[in-house]
Amino acid sequence: MTEVLRPDLCVLGGGIAGLAAATAAAALGAKVVVVEKRVLGSLGPTTAAQAFCAAAADVSRAARLGAAPRADLGRLRARLREIEARHALEIAPPRLAAMNIEIVHAPGTFVGPTRLEAGGFAIDARHFVIATGAAPAFPAIAGLDLIRPADPQELLTSETLPKRLLLIGANFDELALAQALLRFGSRVALFAPGRILPDEDDELIVPVLRRLAAEGLAIHENTEILRIEPQRAGACIVLGPNATSVEGSHVMVAATPQACVEGFGLKAARVAYGSAGIDTDAEGKTGNPRIRAIGGVAHAPASAMTARHQGERVALVLFGGPSDVAPPIARVLETDPEMAVVGLSEAAARAQHKSIRVLRAPFAENDRAQAAFGPEGHVKIVTDSRGLILGAGIVGPQARELIGIFSLAIAKRATAADFEAIASSSPALTQACRTAALASAPQLGKAGLRSRLIR
Ligand SMILES: Cc1cc2nc3c(=O)[nH]c(=O)nc-3n(C[C@H](O)[C@H](O)[C@H](O)COP(=O)(O)OP(=O)(O)OC[C@H]3O[C@@H](n4cnc5c(N)ncnc54)[C@H](O)[C@@H]3O)c2cc1C
């Protein structure tokens, strides 16, 4: 006879979002079952990629100070293995069991709006969270099926780095990896059918692209790839319109996430979905009041941290009592300089509000930036006409850390005037946020940043 499990929460998919939801719910006292058909936390930690990029940044910083550092890739790889081993311990089944999380290692399928079946169990949970993720989809390019594109994880862990990487398309993660490889001595060429990251604010993204170009990234925007041809060692990309060939030792293709929505009974569960994913509101609610969806399957951007935030958030909403509306999640481009944005961009704010203010402060006028990092970059803040913070963007040192101030400001409905409370006895980068917030609009200095001319 089929055993029936009756947990508070059943999570379908033990990837990044699902495990975050499960552990956060268990910490709030819920009895949790996770159904996972493959390996828990299957895509692995992105911390390894960050450690790789951070090491490359250290090498470059030391070189700028006049040292002649040599990257010890062997030691770096050993550190990456340590990070992965620690992550594996964090999600080891005995640890999860001790947290009151039961793992069912099998594919799960909804057989009705309130029941899921997996591995011989019927699961009637008080709440279900679908976190089945997204699979990588590659662009249709002639000849792509004749080669084996390099996988980012493989590049991080293989014994030798690519001599010349040909990168087709570029999202945030690929750009950061490209810069790290350049700094470790690889040559990298980037090919994009249109502009690179066309949805980002030029003011913020152009300084990053300029730096990458200055460090040797060969950028081919608005390029048509006619075909890829395998070669004895590596491959060659043939570009239109004149069939120009570019050779490389490795080819990497930026994938688009394709939501995993088929094959586990969404129709039986009465959950509406399309090819782009499950339809949800900001809190992951689906059309079925018992079922929420988070992460890659629910239109989330391809970001492990976003998936984790959504997992923790859904647990809080289900088991933590009433809470404020979901705070905005900052997006970070982990290049050097870093770029980070949160809330509304200037363009989105203009479309939604009758009148806005745009405030800026350059790091060139910040003592801490000058002393420790250099003068490049700036802070940009968008407010409504009364000074309420709507969005912010930073390009420059520690952007990923500084942007948290603006996430908090937006979530707590702070105004630009509230930034007066940022005060420290030593020069600090946070002062640049304060200076921008307290600046009187409009400011000059934007014109030079507008051009996307990066060569
Ligand atoms: C190719 C690729 C590269 C990426 N690189 C990065 C990166 O470098 N940095 C970054 O921040 N983000 C990256 N991302 C995005 C990041 O991996 C995702 O945002 C994140 O994994 C989403 O988490 P998730 O839990 O929704 O999905 P996943 O982590 O993919 O987990 C989904 C889980 O559900 C399981 N599952 C699916 N169906 C069933 C079923 N019926 N029964 C049981 N189990 C099931 C799967 O086996 C899987 O373990 C990448 C994404 C892709 C596709």
C-alpha cells in the first residue's frame, strides 16, 4: 500500500531555490519533504566562480601597485575544491534529516491539486513549493552541434586555462568569467548578435565594457555568426557578411534558461503555466492556493542568489507570519569595476512617474575610493519628486556591498534626505552614496558616459 506523507511543506526540486525554501521553513519549525530526482543542489555553488574572479582581481590589483604576482592556479583550484566540499556538507542528507527535512530521491508528479507522488509515496502537504528550475537553451547556430562548447564550471576546474576563448553571447556571469580569464592570461573574444546587455543603463554598463576592452577583451557587437567549424585543436567562428574566420581553442555559449514545466503534472495540479514558466505573483503564488513556485521555473532571472532569496522568502511568507512586501533584489555584475543596480532604472522610473530626480556622485570625489581603489565610477540614485528612493545603480569599487544600502532604503521607503544619517569618522565609500543622495539635481557630467563606443 502507498505510504502517505503529510508534511507542512513539500518542495518539488532540491536545487538552489528548493533547498533554501526547505531549510528556511525547517528553521521556522515546519516539517518538510524535499523531492529531488537527481543530486541535491545540482548546479553547485557559484561561490567557486566568485572565488576564481576574486583571485583574478587580486592579481590585477597587485600588478597595478607594481608587484609582479604569479597566480598559483593549483592553490586556487584546491581552494575551489574546499568550497565545494563545504557546500556538499551543508546539504548532506544527515544534516538535512537533523533539521527535520526528509529527502525523497525520485521524480515527483502531481496527481491532483493537493497530492504529489514520488518514489512510492503519496504526499499530501499543507503547502507545496515547485522549484524545478530551468535548463540551458542554446541559440541555433550552424555547426554548434559539431563541437562541445566549454562549460563554465569545467573552465574553472580544468588543469589548464583556455589559450583563446571564443564567447558567444554574454550575460552577467560570462562577462565576469571572461575578465577573470583575461587576468589569468587567456585571450578572450566576445561575439554578440546585438548590443551587449542592451537592457542595462549605459551610464553604468559602458564603464565596465570600456575596462574589459582595455584589458584585452575583443568585443564584436552586432555580429552575425554564419557557422562554427570544428578544428583539430579548438574551433573557428565564421562571421558575416564576408565570412571572416576567428579561431579559438575553446568556444563557450551563453545559454538562456528554459523553465522546466513539463512532465510533472502541472495540469493535474491546476497550475497555469506557459513555455516561459509558471505564472506567479511577486510572492510565488500560483492559481492553486496550496502551491507556490519559485526560482528558474517561475520566471526568475538566472541568478543563484535570487533563487536563494526567493526560497527564503517563500518560507517566511508561509511559516513566519505576516511580513512586508518582498524587498527588491539587487542585480550585481561581478566584474572589476563592479556594477550593481536595484529598484527602478532611470528609464523605468520616467515611464512610471510624472516627475523624477536623478542624483549622482563620482568616486573621483570620494577620499576612500581615491586612496584604495582609484577614481573610476559613480553612484546614481533615482527618486520621485518628493525624494523617495525608487532605484539606484553603482559602477565602481564595492558596488555589490554598497547597493545593499539602497535595497534597504527602498524596502523601508527611505528618502534621499534620510542618507544624512550615514556618517563615519574615517573616509568610507558609503560617503559617496550620501553625497549622491544629498546632491541637488540636476548635475552635469553625464554626457561623456552616454556613448557606447567602447573601442
Ligand atoms: C546553464 C546555466 C548556468 C548558470 N550559471 C549561473 C552562474 O554562474 N551564477 C549564478 O548566479 N546563476 C547561474 N545560473 C542560474 C542559477 O543556476 C539558477 O538561477 C538557479 O539554479 C535556480 O535555482 P532553482 O532551484 O530554481 O533551479 P535548480 O537549481 O536548477 O534546481 C532545480 C532542481 O529540480 C529538480 N527537478 C526538476 N524536476 C523535478 C521533478 N519532477 N522531480 C524531482 N526533482 C525535479 C532538478 O533535478 C534540480 O535539482 C545558471 C543557470 C543555467 C541554466
